[in-house]
Amino acid sequence: MTDTEQLSELSYKDAITEIEQILEKIEREELDVDELSEQVKRVLQLSRLCREKLHRTETEVEAILQEMQQ
């Protein structure tokens, strides 16, 4: 399984939790320079995933609400 496949299988909650854990490590200065770069990239991937999930959910909810009004 590729990183992209693993990423897409994450729930919104799990992605947010991972972002928070990475940010805590950054704030506590627990990462060396190499790890920092990789972890910042991971946060970017996770934040994109969350944004996509939120957009998809918003679209679905709007469709359901429109259907209910008919």
C-alpha cells in the first residue's frame, strides 16, 4: 500500500490527531532538521486531506438539505 493510499484511508479525526501530535513535537523542539522537514510535509498532506474531507462533507450535506426541501 502506498503512502497516498494509506493517507486517503485516514479518518478526519485521525488526521487532526496526527497533525496535533506533530505540532506538539515541533513546539517542544523534539525534531532534528531532517525530521522537521519531513514532518512539515506530512502536516501539509494531512491538512490537504482534511480540507478535502470537509469540502466533500459540505457538498453532501448541502445536497441532502436541498433534497429535504423538495
